[in-house]
Amino acid sequence: MFGKEYSKWLKRIEEIKKQCPNSAVLPSPPDPRDYALSTSPLASKVTTNNAKLPYPPFVINQGAEPECVGATVAGVFNAFFHALGKMPEGGFSWSWLYAMCKKRGWYP
């Protein structure tokens, strides 16, 4: 089954490259570890209860670095711990968080 999905992905990449030859945005390859949220019974439940975090004390600009997961997690941690008055000096390191994600698995 995975081979079939990979073949579909390769065909899609070829089509995208023909239509947009200079595009740097390409879909990720299929991964058997991906989880389809639509199959979860939780995905169909709508809630009006949203967590409201304060704004982080500073903005993290990841620039052109492909470490968006680390930057996002660091931003959430900075906002949360800043609100508690327990944020470490300088805040959480997004590069370190990203490295820890990569250490635990190939994809963050």
C-alpha cells in the first residue's frame, strides 16, 4: 500500500514541477506514520472552548531556517512561562527544541 501512495506522490511532484517549475513549495513524501485526523472521533467534535495564551514577550523570527516546529513550540513555551513569571532569561531556544525533536524521530 505504501508503494502505491509513494507512486501517487511522485506523479504529483512531476505535475507540480511542470506547472510551477520555480516553486520551492512541494508536498512532503508520504509517511506510514502519518495519522489521518479525519478518522478520529475527536475530529468531528466542535468546541467553543479555546485556550487563550498571552502574547509572547518577544517575536521569534525563524527567517529562512526550516525549523518552524521548534520556533512555534518555543513561542508557546515563552508565552506560557512568561505569564507564570517563570520564563528563563532569554526565553526558550527554538533551535534547541527543534534539535530535540529531530533527536527523537526523523520528523519533528
